[in-house]
Amino acid sequence: MLIEIILNGKKENCRGYRIMYFLRLYFIISLIGYFILGNSALANLYEKKIVSDIVMPKYFFTDKVNESCKMKKDSNEFYSNSLFTEFDLSKKSNYSWLAKLKDYSWVKDHAKRSDSLDVFFHQLTDRMEYLYATLTNSIIDGTIDIQANKAIDLMVSWAEAEIIMDTTSVQQIKDMIKSGSFSSCYQGKGKEGAKCYWHAAQEAARYAGQFNISANLVKTYMNDKERELIENYLDSMYKKYIQPWYVTSGAGDKSIDHGFYQMGHGAISVLAYAHWKNDKKLAIYAFKTAMKHINALILEGGFINNNSFRGVRGYWYHGTALNNMLAMVALAEKYNFPVNDKIYNKLTDAVNFMDRDAKEYLTWLESLPRKKSFSNGKVYLKYNNKNIYVGNASWKHKNARNYMKSSAVFLDYLSETYTKGQINRERKEYKVFNYKRKKTGLGVSDQELGFNPTCIHR
């Protein structure tokens, strides 16, 4: 009866009435579809809308680079080679230092020098930061065509040398677990000197993502042969490191409780690859899973599961999580991916969380009951009736970091730009952070993120 009433009208042989007839018919079919399919139909329509609305920014992180973000190095106290005060690949010394990466083995260096507490990854991240900063500055200066050719030569040499591809993979870690030869970072019990195989794979995924970001910046300057070589290298790194690490570390895990770390906990690396491939569905996957992760990890009061509870570095690691979460929100804005208000509110709480005395916070953390799991011997503490994994925490005061995470170089900017939270600049925790990022040369960009968020034009 309803259909008959809706379709009933003057049956005149006129185009207007035929159009109205088909519009009414479409409405009826849509209505029937809703009653039959219910929420799944609406979800499908919503998914299609996200795909149609998503955009790929020209420079991966922005369509237009904010010119005020031009990067410079005031100190010679950092980088694996501390000779360079300007970003220019045409200078022989600069280029030679970068080129040496083809002779470097991250997996051998990691085995020799790194443990669960301290990871010496700067041979990789310093060079990736230098390359990114040089290219971004050249976009601002209008000299990208000069720097791009040099950058491509370097990237081709690294791809040909298969840099990072000999590193321990997630699959190898799984094989070790099956064979019984695997040991967790910190042995799951706070053992600072224990080997950490996960760090090796994690840093390989970070390098792959940061290499991919710079490749995106110069892609249009590559010839066919260069583009094919770089793409094959990117494909290999994605399949061996980026994708497996991202899925295994939480994005594809039902129990999200192991914290949030560099490269948006791997999502930025996935997104960089999606940008190279112009794959909107993969970009959406990166955002959806990252936002789900963020929503699950931020607890009442702004605490972040795992990060905020990591013993003498809990306050410090809170900044790592927050920095990377905010970066994903900043990128979502440029990709036109919708972020729920609930996440913005939680991030605001996480920003305001830092307005506290870090030493007093540590004393409170130490008062929480800790226990070992009967099933795996790993250490957890109890907070609000929730078991929080802290097997990757140190409780030795000599290892304390009672200040905001200084390698999260633009944490204050991100916090006050993308949330309603406020950074208390009078706190010693902020003042130490500010001193360290400026005076000890921790970087001109952000090595945790692979890009400088202040370069995003808003």
C-alpha cells in the first residue's frame, strides 16, 4: 500500500515525472535495503563515503609545506657524524656520510651494542632525518629539483644494497617462539640487559617508513628505472617489516594493551606506503586501526596503558605515546579522515596528565601492587582493577627520566594545536624537556614520527 501511494501520480508523458518516478523508486529500494540489511547497510554506505572523501596530500603529510618550519641545526653535537650544519646534498661531505649507510648493518650493530633498555638506532634515524629535512627545506626554497636528484641516487644505492633486509623479521621471531629459543624484551620481568629481538624488527619498520616518506617527496623526479627499483625495495620492506610488525604489535590484535610507540605505533609507516601506492583503502585501514588502538589505550584520567606505567620512565614514555597519537590525528586532518570527538577528549586528558610532578608520580607508581603472571611469568601491576603489563619497565632510579620526552621534539606544539589541553611551561618537567631538545641536539625534525608536524600547513 505504501509503495502504491508513493508511486501514484499523474502519468503524464513528460520527462519531469519520469525522473520523479525513478527517484521515488530509488527511495523505496533504499528503504527496503535498510530494513533488510539494517546497520550493516549503513556501515557499508559510511565506509564508501570515507573512501570517496579521503585525499592523498601532495607531500605525504601536507599539500603545502608551511614555510616557517624551515629546519636548521644550531648544534654540531648530534648526528652519527657531527660535521654538518646545513642541509645540502650537493656538498661532498654531507653526501658521503649519507652514502656510507649502504655499508651498515643494523642487525649486527643491534646485537653488539643494544639491549632492552638502551637501543642505538641513530645510524639509521639520523640519516633519515637529515634526508627528510634537506628535501623539505628544498621544497620551501624552491631547490627541490637539485636536491631530489642527489637524494634519488642515494636511495637507489641503499635499495641496491638491500639495507635493513637482513634484520630479524617478525616471522623469524615467531619461529623462535615456536622453537623455544625466544626471549622477550626485558624477559618480561624488567631485566634491562636482556636481548630484545622485537626492537630489531621495530626499528627496521621505522627505517622502512621513514625511507618511504622521503621517497614520496621525490617520486615525481624519478625516471622509470629508478621508480621501479625503489618500488620493489619498498614492497619488500613493507611485506617483511612494516605490515607484520604493525599487525603483530597491536593493530591486528584483539587485546590492545602493549602501549603506543614510534611511527604512530607503525601506522605512519603503513600510511607512507599507502601514499606511495595511492591506495586509499590501505590509508583508511591505517587510520581506522590506529584510532581504535588510541581509543583503547587511553584510560580514565589520561593514563596510557603500558606507556604511563613503565616504572622510572613511565612519565617519559607517556610522552612517546601521546606524541605519536597526536601525529596520527594531525595526519588524519590532512587526509580528511574523520576522528571521533571521544578520541580528541581522551587526548586532551592525556595532555593534561603531564601537568604533575614526575617524581611524585613515580612514588605513586611504585606503591601499586605488582605481580608475575602464573602462565608466562611476566610482570603486571593493578590499576583500577585492570592488569597493566609492565614487564618492559625498569624500576631502578638511576635509569629515571623525570621529564617530558625530549625526542618528541614538537610535543608541546601538537598538544596545544590538536587538543584543548595545556602544557604547563613553568613545570621543571617541561623546562628540562625544552632545554634538552634545544641544547643537546636531539633533532630538527621528529625521529619518532619521520616528519616535522610544524611543516603541516593549516
